[in-house]
Amino acid sequence: MNIISLKSPGLAHLSYLVSSKQEAAVIDPRRDVLEYVRICKDRGLNLKYVLETHRNEDYVSGALELADALGAEVYHGEQLDFAYGNPLSDGQVLKLGNLKIKALHTPGHTIESFCYLVEEKKGPVALFTGDSLFVGEVGRTDLSGEGVWKELSEKLFHSIQEKILPLGDSVMIFPGHGAGSVCGHAIAEREISTIGLEKRDNPLLRLVKEDFVQHKITEKMDRAAYFRVMEEMNLNGPPSMPSFPGIKRISSQELIKHQQQGALVLDARYPQSFAAAHIPGALNIMKDGIASYGGFVIAPGSRMVLVTVDAREAEEAAIFLMRMGFDDVLGHLNNGMESWIKEGRPLQSLGLLSPKELNDMIEAGEPPLIIDVRDEQERSEGIISGAVAVSLESILSGNAAIDGEREAVYYCASGYRGSTAASIMKARGHLRSTVLLGGIGAWIKAGFPILQSDEI
Ligand SMILES: [Fe+2]
């Protein structure tokens, strides 16, 4: 048996290619499927199955595209009415080379969640757990709505305790996400585990049912607007990925025309570059942040023009966007900001503060408005004195009551979301929008104090 893990950074999504005797199965493929196709071709593998652990909500599934490309069969849980693929029932066995793959219905994260147990002759070896069980964490149970949150939390408890843990301590675990995913707060850095290690180290597996359910139904996790779009697409069969590689180069003139027609100018450079000079009205989401929180900020269906350092970065950003179903990337600004600046076109900038500069202002008794855009969980670890919590959602929706006349400094953990928030407010006419460079992480490293959660 051979297992290859393929990771999509940002989304922290993990997919797997399992093979035995020249037969292969892919579990939870991402939308751009060329890498799986390449591996199968290079190794002479016949792709037999594409197995989905559940109807994913944070990325577009590549199941249909991959199955079509290589003639495989798609399988997913029978409890949802998928418009494509084959329904699986609990305990169903699929043969793959010398292996048996046993489908285990493990409801909880979603009603139709399945885990796939791979068995060799001597017994079970590996379990692909999807979003049921992560390393150090368990799956979210809130995504199907308040009405079934408790019921799904109870189901997850039973799935883990009665179906997964009894499989044996030596069984390896391959989860659907790693650290940094929006699908779990406390996913560990290590991406492979065993049931034995999880029993030893995963604190949620030691809770009695009542405490487990209580923990799950009081979790506060953000839900991005694009999740609903992904759920629809992945249930009904996602559209093919737009042609790639290479996205169109767009001139300044064309960019202006697209912007006038409502396209979003998405500037994917670092906050400090964006702050120095950007196109008026542009939204700043650093390229590596697109996959992790772009879906929270960009409205589904948005048409976009990218501004990046170079064409390669534009292609990477476009792939991150397409993995989340944002297909209307019109192109990227040819030669980035350099040509725009040389052509003498209008520019805007954001204020920047270092931790020391902000601290000096606070000590001088003249602090700006200090706005913390992190989520509740992050804030519970401490905030900068005097900071007000304002979510990115309320900044986006225009519901945040921020005094546009005062200087406002935005911060997050590292400065990226702070810059996104400041770019939104600047585009809305808050001319004194400023970013704390490096966020609260740099603030702490510089030795300045934070208020702990019980002091807030
Ligand atoms: Fe999920």
C-alpha cells in the first residue's frame, strides 16, 4: 500500500491518493486535479475510486472532474441526495488491489459524513477521517444550522467513541484538514496520527458525552458567506475548473474600465507594499491569506482584477480563488503597480504604525481608535489595552460604528486581516485608516503589554 498526501495551503485541506497493485483511490480531491492525474500517469495507476468523506463546505470538490478525467467512480454518503456519483451505505466494502476499503458512516460534522478504513490482510491500517476527527481536535457541528447543532454534536460523540476509537490504537489517522483550517480551532501541527495517539493527546476524546456536547454547542467559529455556495456546488456537481495555467494580463486602462463596471480590484501584495501605494478602492488580501480568509471577505460571484508583484503570484492567487469557487478572475494588472505608478495614475496609501509608535501614542495619552478584527477565540488570549473588537463581517457589511474623523488603527494576529479591514474602510472614505504592522504578534514580541481575557 502507498499513501500520498496532497495539501492545499491556506485552506489547510488534505487530500490523499491511496494505491495498491496499480489501483488507486483519491480521497477528497481539490478542484485543480492535475496533480492527481500526473501522479496516476507517472506511476501507471488506474484510478478506480474517488471517495468523498462528506459534502465539503470550504472548497470546491474536484471529485467529478477527476473521475471524468480518469474514468473513476465517485462515492459519497447515501444520506444526502447528491446529483452525481454513487451512494454509500454503512459498512460497504470496496476492493482496491490487495486492500479492502470499508466505508463507515460517522455522522456529526455533517449528517452524511463517512470515514474510510483501509484494511490489509492482517487487519485495519489507516483511517481517512475527513472532518470527523482531526489531530488534536474534532470536526465542527454548527454548519448545518442551530436546529440540529446539538443533535449533530451528540452524533459526533457516538461516531468517535463507538465507531472510530474501537478500531484499534495502531490504526493511522489521515484527517481532512491540518492546522490553520477554518474547520477546527485547535488542530495540531502534526498532520498524521494514530487512534492511540489521539486517545492519549486529544482532550476532546476524554470528555463525557454531556461535556463534549456542551463544548461543541458553545464553540464560536466564523462561517464564511461562500460556504453556502460550496455546499450547493458540491451537492449538485461543481462546474469544471476554468482553463489554466496563465491568466490574462490587463492594462491600466482595462483595469479602470472593469473597476467602473463593478469589478473588485484585489491587491494581493504584502500590507506594507499595499499601504505605501495602491489603486484607490482596492481591497488588500495578501496572497497567502486568500485561501484562509478571502472567502469571508469577498462576496460570492465577485468579478475581480488582481494586483500582484508578478504574474506567478497572480496565478497562485487565481488558483486559491478558484479552489473556493471564485471563477471570475478577469486578469491581473500587467507589470503590477510599477506601470500604474509610471503612468501617473491616482494612488492611495494607508497609514502604518509600528508597535512602538502605537505604544508612544497610548503613553502620551493620545491614542488612536484601536480596532481588533480577530475572532472571539483569538481575543480571549489577550488584547491591546483600549482596543475595541470589531469583526471583519461588520466592517464589510458597514454595520461597524467607527468614527471616520479619527485615526483608526486596525490589528489582527499578524497584520494581514488588519490591512484588509483598513483597506475596506479607506475605500469607504475613512481617510485616516491605519494598520498596526505585524499585528498583536509583533506588539507582544516588542515587549508591550496585553490585557488577558479576565481583565477585558
Ligand atoms: Fe467539512
